[in-house]
Amino acid sequence: MKIIEKPSFEPRFLLPKYWLTWLSVGLLYTISWLPYRWQLGMGRGLGRLLYRFLPRRAKIARRNLELCFPHMSATDIEHLVRKNMQNTGIAFFETGMAWWWPDWRIRRKLHVHGIEHLQAAQKDGKGVLLLLFHFLSLEVHARLHGFVKPAVGLYRPHNNAVMEYLQTLGRGRSNKYMIPRTDVKSMLQALNQGEIAGYLPDQDYGRKRTVFAPLFEVEQASTTTGTLLFADNANCAVLPVTCFRRDDGTGYDMTYYPEFENFPTGDNVADVTRVNRMIEFAIQQRPEQYMWIHRRFKTRPNPDDPSLYDG
């Protein structure tokens, strides 16, 4: 099995080309020690700046919302875009919390619901494929989950060597180990060994290992069949979990949902549609906290179909 080993500091990390990275990380580290509510406020302020100075990202979020909620008024969509960018700003500061807060500080922000579903899924020694979704508190979610049950995650290396070093250390704080996201064999091995492994099935990964299925009002959204591959080839239960930031600033609600029964069925479109319905359910609870700035519908059923995004 190939896993991401705990990294070691390398002298090359001190080269001048990384000085700006260290400066930025040092600033984030210092800010991470400020009171939690201060950081939430700073995040909302940063999000307002992102809305103003990153119009392309705001435009993508706006278009995604228009596609998913065509009956929502333009005023309501714009209000949601603004809130979403504010939550994006908060996510920046949450990265520092997830990577550097001591256990005692971050653990007290955790509020767990539905733990009986995870316990039931594990009772026969099976692995658990956790369906995670791209909510903006994902870094915190990964850290908090380790306090309930340490898990295994798929991982994409960072292009910046220093950020790769820090990211690997940070994401491994309370969980077990990470597997390269393209290493299907190692993921299957982990599940067959009874591990809990997180998987994100909610973005557009192109045409490889995908089918087109409904997502909200988009009738043909490119949807990964990776969920089915793992569920069909490993001794595991498939269990959704969400983690939402509380509006009152008291922490995060992490909720486990019942295991998918009779899954997969062999009908790929029906099966991934079932996954997409769970994604819809999760998003509808906290739409402002979802990562709308990703071009979720960039892959069309026919390569010659016009883009759903202008420019």
C-alpha cells in the first residue's frame, strides 16, 4: 500500500523562492491564535474583498446558483453569492485553525450528531467509505473527524514544496494517513482492512470514470463513478457525513447519516443520482457554506455542446 509519509523538514525550504510563502504562512499562524470570533469577523471582511476583487470567482458562483436554482430571484442569488464569498474568506482562517490549533482548543468546537450510524456501519468490521462534500469548512471537518474516529483520506500534493510540507503535517494532525488520490488500489486495501476513508464525489472530474446524472435542475451533470467503484470492490459501508459552521459562532455540527442500503445496484446512473440527491440535501441545509466557486458543470455530455459558463 502506498501512503503519504509524515514529511521531514528540508534545507531547501529556506531558499529565497520560498520566503514569501513562509511570510504568508507565518502571518496566518499568528492570526490563528486570535479569538475564534475575531477570526470569523476577519474572514467575512476578507470575503467582502474577494467579492470585489475576484469577480471571476463570484461570477462562477453566481452562474452555478443560477443553474441549480433557476427559480431563485436575481436579488436572492446575489445575496447568496455575497454570503458565499464571506464564507470563503472564513475558510482561509479556518485552515490555520485546522492545521495548528492544539487538540483542546479545536475539540471543544465539535458537536457530533448521528454517531450511532457510524457505529452501526462498523459493527461487522467493515470499512466505511465516508461521503464528504466540498463545504468551505472542509479543512476543519477533516481535523475534527479524527477526534471521533481517525480516518484515511485521498490526497493531492501541493505544487509548492513548503506548502506541501505544511499541508501534509496539518492534515495529518488527528487522522491516520493519506493516500494519493489516483491510487485506487491502496484505497481499496484500506477499506478492506476496516478503515474509515473519506471520499469527495461532488465535483466535476471530467469524463474519466463518470456518467451524466441530474444534480438540482441540471439534468446531465458529469458525476464520478468512483463512489461505485469503491463500494462495489471493497468490503465497506457507504455513509454520508456533513460538517457545518454554526451561525452563532459556537463551533461546528458534524452529522452522520444512515448507511446507503442496497448500494450499488448495478445501475450506474441511478446509483450516482442517489449520491447527487444526498449532495442536494446537504447543500440545501447550508447553501452559503458550499464551494460554489468551482465550475461544477464545465463538462458537457457532448464535447461540442456550448459551455454553460460565459468566458
